[in-house]
Amino acid sequence: MSFMLVFTEAYNRRALRWLKRHPDLRQQYLKTLQLLQINPHHPSLRLHALSAFHYPQVEITI
């Protein structure tokens, strides 16, 4: 089962800025997003919950 990733305009702006600063990590970034879409619980994503928020939020390390 594949999930749908939804990106906000703010995220898109930050992602573009980040990719301009780290062009060598572009392929790894895209691979991580594809893996997140296919299987959000994959161990290589190093997914963990953020406890400071009142609603469910997670962080992924690239």
C-alpha cells in the first residue's frame, strides 16, 4: 500500500532552499521521500515521534 505525501508551500520553499545548499544530497533526499511514501515504518528512515507537540508528528533523519 502506498501513501500520499502532502507538502505545504512553506515546506516546498524550505526544501528548495535546502536542496540548493546541499545539491550532493538530492538523490538521497528523493530516495527518502519515495521510501516514506511506500513504507513510512521502514527502519532505514530512522523515524521517531516528537513529544513536544500536542498532535502526532514525526521526524525523519536524512
